[in-house]
Amino acid sequence: MLLVQIKRKSTLVLAILTVLLVSTLITISSQAIPSEGYFFRVTILSTSDDQSIANYLAQELRRIRIDSKIVTHPQGAFESAVVSREFDIVYIDMDWPSKDVDPTVLFSKDGSANYWGIDESIPGGKENEELLEAAQLEPNPLARIDLYYQWQENLMNNILAVIPIYNKVSTYSAWGTLAGWDHAEGLVASLPYMSWTGNHTGQENASVFIDYIMPNEWPKWDEMNPLFVENTLYLSLIADPLFRVTSDGSLLPMLAESWTFNSNKTILTINLRDNVYWQTDQDHYYENETFTADDVIFSIKMYQNLSTTGTYFKWVKGLEKKSNLSLDIIIDGNKSAPGLQSFTPVFTELEKLMLPEHYLNVSVGPDGLPDTNHDNWKKYSIYGLGTGMYYIEKISQGLETVFSRNPNWWGKQADAFNEDLDMLTYKVRLLSDFNTILNEYKSGKLDIFKHYKKGLEFLTQTPYQAQTRDEFDVVYIGFNLKSTDTPEISDLTLTEDGTMTKGLAVRKAIAHIFDKTQIAGLIQTESHIIDSPFSNKFTSYINPDITKYSYNLEKAKTFMLKAGFDPLTLNNTGFTLPVAFLSTLFLAVLVPIIVKKNKLATA
């Protein structure tokens, strides 16, 4: 009797194991999607620092059966891959090209950062160019806003070259005894008004301001020429522009004292400040050189012909010197139209730092341009030469750079800067480790902390102060509209209902599969989720009724189906024919054995 019970238990166990085995086979089939279970494969490009976000994108794409290959590079190689369009989808942080809302650099067919491949051959491309050009030339602010409203909707609904994700927000912490600092305007603009109301922990000298940089933020201290350097933060301590656009969009005169337009805004007359002197060069060959209209004309021509950081002053038709302190800039914002055309973003380009004509225009090559191999150009790249608040006193490679107050700085007498500099020395230390920077700041060896992130809330409280601002950095997920490796992303064939191209339908599906909040949650810095391609810096230009893309799996599937990718055609139903056949065969062999054993057990 005991033997019968044991055999019955064995039979029961065997039956249970059989059911579990078959269930496992079915379960495995439903979870493991074979390669033929994807519609197509995309290449996702990101920096090495954004690997986790690239993994998230790949994971979400599987929900609509899009396979992916992730390619990550360090920053330099990443930039090269972006320029070469070695991607189908790219996760990218774009720094807005200027303080003007004009987005042509990023989204025009001729834009230097048009990595997506927008041109007039794609649906919506012709309207894109027309709206951008019209907005550039429109002098009426309200009419310009309306044009950019239309442009945003066309880009997001008819082209969808990018999915805006978030706008970076920066929080800087400084010691509470620092007065006059305005993070919205920036350190350089704040310096004339900054002072210490008392000593803070570890502070040794109240006339010194101690800043820092990390190695990846400034590659070399011997590249001080604004023609060839994108980051001009520290160059702005040495050199000045004609104008500065403030955080609220107001125009602050710098080296320019006043200006006027003709009736149709095609001639800008600029009157310069008198008694502004260039700093003395390192060899003391050039002393008491005054800033004149020759420097302005020379600077504009150099930005037009030599700059490697972008294309500038294309709207300048001509330059006419009226006197040493006055010149006319002839404007033509659209050279393809008859006559002269106005150009609205004039002043943002006139924020470019001025160059010393007397020092750089000493040797001319066969092309009529200055010989940039001349010793003066080389020395200028190391030490700079300007009319600004400071000059470089000492460079200690790998350690720090010391800027000292320019005794002839014009700002101490100008109405715009009604105070002299209290910070006689501006010291920039090179620090490579985050924890070292934090500890140096807490001990008072640094006066400011610029790498605030979540979890450091104590730096916003006494004895510190903190200020936050939206940055010009906008993070996008961008598409390669010219992709040949994955034509599904760029397919120009119309959908069956004729409402859009199949490529646009695919891009809309992808846009609805990503959760912007989750993506922003993967970074340590603060951010604001956005729907417009514009930075939050341009609040008045952001279209509140723009087509938006938020996570919606059903919408994503609907757009995939519109593009011709029907999920029901995929071979991933869960209980496939091979598994069913093997399961049936397994049961056909196993059941007779179980029955036979039961008969023997009861005999």
C-alpha cells in the first residue's frame, strides 16, 4: 500500500513537472523576441556619459518593436560622429547659438548645426526656410513672435527633426557675504558691482575672487583668440564687445556709446566711446593705442573670413568709416531679394569681442588677409589683448591663471558701470575632481561653486547663497532625416491615408514612446521639461499650442500602424508552432508512460 502511495506521488510530481515544463516553454517564447520580431533596427548615438539614457531609449523602442544598436563616444569623437550623421537617433545637448531667438543655425538648411538634414526636399522644408527667413527680417516684435509660433508648429508637426526633452537649469552657490552677484546676468557682467560685505570662512583677501574650471571645460590656456574659441567666458574678462544683451533682452552699450538706424533699418550708425585704450602688449611695443572705428571694421571682417566657430556677420553688406569714433554698417539680411533688407538679430552678433587691429593687422598674406602665423597672432592667443576689466598676469600650467585689474579700464568712468572694480584679482584654478572642488569650496578656498546637483541642498543655505537660472542648453532627441542605413526613419513615401510620410509617422511613434520625465530623472542636474525647440530663455516666443509629444503607447502603436508596421504581422505571439509541436510530442510520449505505471501500481 505504501509502495502504491509513493508511486502515485511520483506520478503526481511528474505530471506537475510536465505542466511546468510546458508552461516554461510557452513563457520563454513570449518573453524572448527573436530578431525577426523587430520591424527594423536603428543606431542610437550618445556620449559615453549618457550611456544610461541610451539604454533607456533602446529599452523603450522595443515596445514598438524597433531594435537598436547603441554607439557611445567620448565628447570629441561624439561631435565628429554627429557632424558626419553617423546615427539614426541621437541624444544631444545643444547650446543655443546666440542670445537671439533666431534658430537658423540649428534648423535651417544652411545652418552649421543642422545635424538632422533639414532641407526643402522634405515635406514642410520649404515652409521652414520661408518662416525662418521672414522672422529674421521682421522688425515688428509681435509679428516676429507670430512667425516663430508658425515655425515651431511646422517643425514639430510636419517635420519633427527633433524631440525637445528638457532645458538645463543651473544653480550656482556662492558665499553669503558676496554682494552684487547676479547669476542671471553672469559673473562677467556682475563683476563691476561685486564686493564682499565681510570675510567668509577661509578667505584670505577681500580684493580677490577665486573661481575654478575643470579640464574638459577649457582645453588650453594658449587659445585666447575669440575667432577660434567657442567658450569666451574668460576672454570676456580681457576683451569687450560693442553691446551686451541683458537677461531681459535689453541692450547695454559697452564700447559703443550710442547708435541710430535709418528709416528702413538697413544702415546702423554706431558712435564709439572716446578715450578707450587697448592694454599694453607683453613686449611693450604698443602703448597708449586707442580703440577706434578701424578696430570694429577689422573685427567684423575677421569674424567673416577667419572664424572657425561659426558664420558671423553674413548680413553685413558694407562698412564705412565716418570718423575715428563713428562708422556705418550697411545691412542686407536677404541678399537674394532686391535692395537692402533689414536684419533683426543685429545686436546679438555685435556682442562679439573686438580685436586689436593695430596689433593683428601688421602682416598681410597674398589673399589680402592678415598672416595668422605672425608672432603677434601667437602671442595674442596666449595672453589676449583687449580693452576689458583685466589682463592675464600669470599662467601656471595645470594649476591656475591669474587675471589682474586693468588700470586703464574705461568702465570705471562709464555710466553703465558706476563703480570701480573691487575684485582687483580674478583667479581661476584648474581642478579636475568633483569631490576636491566641493571640499575646497566648503573650506573657503573657492568663492563660488558651479557644479551643483541634486543632494547638495545645504549649499543653498547659510552661510551660502544660491541662484538659479535657465540656461541656453536644450537637450533633444534628434533624427537623421537623411538616414540611408535605416530608411524607415526618413521614408518620404506617403502613408495610405495620404496625411503624412511614412518616415514622419515613424518619428511620431518614437516621439510618443519616450517619457521625458524619466529621461530627466536619469541626470543629476536640475532641468525643466519642454515641448518647444526653443530654450526657456525665450519665454515670450514659445508657442503654448504647439503639437506636443508625451508618452502614450497606444498613440505610438497607431503611428507605427499608419507607417505600415502592423504588430499583428510579427512572429511573437507567445505560443509558436515549434513550441506547440514539441509540447504535443512531449505529452504524447509521456502520458502513456504515466498510465502504464499507474496500472502496474494498482495491479
